[in-house]
Amino acid sequence: MIRSNRTHLALAVGAAALLAAGCANSGGGGGDAGGGGGDAGGGSPLVIGASVSLTGDFSDSGKAVQRGYQLWADTVNAAGGILGRKVQLTIVDDASSPTQVVTNYQNLINKDHVDLAFGPFSTLLTIPASQVAKRYGYAFLAPAGGGPKVFEQNLDNYFFVQPAPTVQSGDVFVNYVLGLPADQRPKTAAYAELDDPFATPLAENIRTKLEAAGVRTVYKQVYPSETMDMSPVMAAVAAQHPDALIAGTQNEDAYAQIKSLVQLKFSPKFLFQSNGANSPLEFPDKVGAGNTEGIVAPADWYPGSTAAGSADFTAAYIKKYGGDAQSIDDSSAEAYAVGQLVSAVAAKTNKVDNATIIGALHSGVWPTLLGDLSWSANGAPKGEFNLVQWQKGKLLPVYPQKVAQAAPEQPKPGWAG
């Protein structure tokens, strides 16, 4: 999923200018890699490049993406590689910057001549990065980057490797609360939304649907991406005593929201965060393990999933990185699924070039550890998310019933302090 960036407005201007300059300097090397480059390597490495946020605002999730990419590469290499070619990853840090991500993909394609390119983390970075990939004919599979503006580009080379566009990831929360008996549903709701191409549209989608169902909005605030202190926004929320708080968040602002609410001693009956709460390692560490109970968030992968390859992924992850299944960030699963799809295309077509990947993924349904995936012409997936909730220190799927490992807990308990 997608996290925050404190300086994205200024950086996006620089990214656009750099992208225009890069497009004016198109070269033959990228075109060669984009058009063929895959299946006739004669045992040469299959070089895959990716720009990942290892520093900056997205670094928590970026590092999880890196772990997923690396785990997939290690797994396929242990089995002999892709069509006999060992995978060689070239991962560079974009510092969570839209400007740097453009530079990185220009360099990966034109200087490093990578065979394939995997996506970065966040809609903010994926928008300019996907344009670079399109310019040079590369398939662009991304584990994050499902905000509306990505799909509005109508790129046929782009594939968002999650079950549904992220603006729809809040639908599962709406369906859950509206499915409760009338006397248990929230009557009022507040909305605190990061000014971000992922977070704001997602929260607004929830607001529109809850208002249509009669849930009255008592407060709404879209706060700038550079907001460091969430206390004023949370104080305004608490003053209205809403039954539900819907937070369109990334990572850092999500943690700050909870810390402020704890200090204010205000605990709504329902608390949904678009990101932050779905980080099994970082969230309890940043807000206090006792302050996670009852908070809900959207998710695609979860421990114990029976989707294709999930059990093998879980075992391999624990062997390589330690911990247990509950400590695996779903961003790692999403990144691993990107590689799964490349492996599946190669197995089906006996090719691993960009044109083949693009054509193949636009046809049929592809099993992954995130479930069966398929895409519209603009790269938007056609499935649905799950709702996860913190219960007794674990992040568990609670809705819909077909995936639930526990009954939803509501109302949300008070803070531990």
C-alpha cells in the first residue's frame, strides 16, 4: 500500500520537468530491452531494476518491498532461475522523491540496460515512474501505486499488483459497518485525510458511501503532506465525538494520529486507517502495542492465506528474515507477487520479454499469493480487499466472512495509554 511524502508538491514539479527532459533523450538501449531482451539470454542473468524508497517518508514500506523482491529472486534462483537465467536485482534508493525516482528509472533503463523493471512504492512515485517505463516499452508491474491518477494515464504497460484499485480498498470497511445491525452502526463520522493521491481519494470514497447510507459527517479536514503535528487535527476530531474516525493516512501521519488521540483520551467506536495500521512491525512499535487494539485497515495478504504460493512465501520469508507470520508486512507479499507473475508468464509462454509480459497479463486470470488477479486495459485490477483488525497483538482478517480468522471486535476498546 501507499505511504506519505512531506514534500511531494514541490518534488512533483521537478519530476515532471526531468521526465520531459528524459523523454527528449530517448535512446536505442532502452528500446532493445523493452522490445525483446528476455528469452534468448543463453544463460546470461535476467537483470531486473527497481527504484525503492529505502530512505525518506516511505522507507518503512520501501524496505518491506525490497525484502519481497529479494525473497522472490532468491527463491527462483534456488530453483534454477527464470528459463535457465539467474535473476539479478538492481535496486536503487529513490529517497521517497518523485524527482529521484524518474532519474533512477532513466538510469536503470539507459545506463544499466536492465531487462525488466519493477515498480516503486506509492502512487506519488509510481505516476512518474510508469511514464518512464512506457516511454521505453517496459512492462511495469508495481506492488503499490493504485491511486486514481495512475489509472487515468491509461497505460497499457502498467499492472497494479493488488486485488483492486486502492481507492476501493475502503469499500470493505463500508460493507462491514453497513452490514451491522442498525443499532450498532456508526451514526456520525469524522474524516482526517492526508493530501496525497492515494489517501484523500480513498477516504472521500468512504465518506460518499457512508453519507449516502445516512452516516452524518461531523468533521472533515485534508491536511498538507508536510504536517508534522497532528494534535490540532485530532483535537478538532475529538471535539465532535464522532462514532467513527476514517483516516486517509500513510505511515508517519498514521502513527502521529494515534499518539495524539491517546494523549487526548479520545477513542472512537470505529477507527479505520488506510495505511499505517496495516504495518504489523512498525505500527505497534510506533504507537505502543496496547494502543493497537480494535483498529482496522484494508489488506490483501494475511498470515494463513490459502492463496497460490502463500504458504511457501511465508516459510521462505521466516527462514530468510526471521520473526513469524504475523510480522510479515503485506508490502513484502505484494512485491513477491510481482515476481510471481513474471515467473508465471515465463512458464506459460517460454518467454520473459516485456512485450510478452504485457500481452500475457492482459489475458486471463493469474493466481498469486494475493489471490487470482486480472486487470482492465489501464492496469486496474478487478478484485477486492479484505478488512484486518488488531486483536490481542495480532493483525487478523475479520471481513468478509470467507477469509475471517476472528469475529470483528466492536466497539473499539479504549487506549492502553
